[in-house]
Amino acid sequence: MTDSSQDVNTLIARRLRELRDGQGWSLDELAERSTVSRSAISLIERAQSSPTATVLDKLAMALNVPLASLFEPDACQSETAPSPLSRAGEQHSWADPSSGYIRRNLSPSFPSPIQLVEVEFPAKQRVAYDTAIPDTDIYQQVWLIEGTMDISVGAEQWRLKRGDCLAMRLDSPIVYHNPTNKPARYLVALARLAFNKPRKQS
């Protein structure tokens, strides 16, 4: 693994442990709820595995959080206040080992109801998020910057071309598919109607 992938795997490992501990669940309980094996979760939490997007999606849905939550830095780990600025060189990128799609977290650590993610999606690849958060107040929009993408939300499907923007609620299975021979690139804006406001510094 490269230093960059090790950094992201460490971030995922810490976030997964925090979210699991927040629920008061053991490894066995999360394994049962997510259908991901206990040994696989243990490897992820020790940053000794590069999980696929599908595996991370199962874990996130079992924890009742969006996938993006597994990539969020924890402000409590820092001795300084969360920064409202995210420098390009500090933004984490993560590549799905299965499809090769690259996810870049653009947003700063400062608490906000909006999170921005840039995605590079390889030609002919497909990623299916079969789980969903029922009765969620989490929404996202996908704005296609380059290429073509087929996106299915539940039973509905759309073909997006450059400049198109699709809004959805994260309460249905979602499938992303690049049907062309060229890579696609798009921006994802994720919004929560309820979020944690920044703490006052004492």
C-alpha cells in the first residue's frame, strides 16, 4: 500500500471503531447486523485491509450512517479547532479495490450540514449500494463534470451526461454504472437536515 492509502485506511479504521463503540456494539454484533464477517471487520479496524465500497456500504448502513461518515476526520482527535478550510494537498483520496473508482473528500473538518466529494469513475465499471437508510433525512445531488453515467435509484434510472445534475434521497438502493469506454468524473453534494454544530471553545 502507498502512504496515501495507508492514511485513508487508518482514517476508516478509526471512524469505524468510533461508530461501533458509539452504538455499544461488539465486533460480533456488527458482523451480524452488516453480514460482513467478524474477521473482515477486525482487519478493517486495525487498518490491515483495503475494504471495497460494497463492504463499507454494508457497514455504514448497519450503523445507520451514510458511507461518507466513514471518511470523516474526527475533530475530537485534534488539539486545535476544526478548520473551515480544506487545502487540496490535505484532501484524502480513496480507491475502491474492486471497481477502481476514486473518491476524494473535498470538505474541511469544520462541522457542516453539507459534504462535497469528487469521484473519478472508470470506464465500464459498476458499483451497487444495495442497502439504504430508511426514513432518512440525508440527501445528495450528483453533478456530472465529464463523461456519462447511468444512475439507478430504487426502480428508477437516469442517464447523466456532462452538466446534468441528479437529486436523490438515501433511502433506496443506488447503482452507479459507467457504460462508456471513457472515465467519468462527478461531484457529489451530501446534505443532512440534522447535524452536530461546532462546539464552543473553552
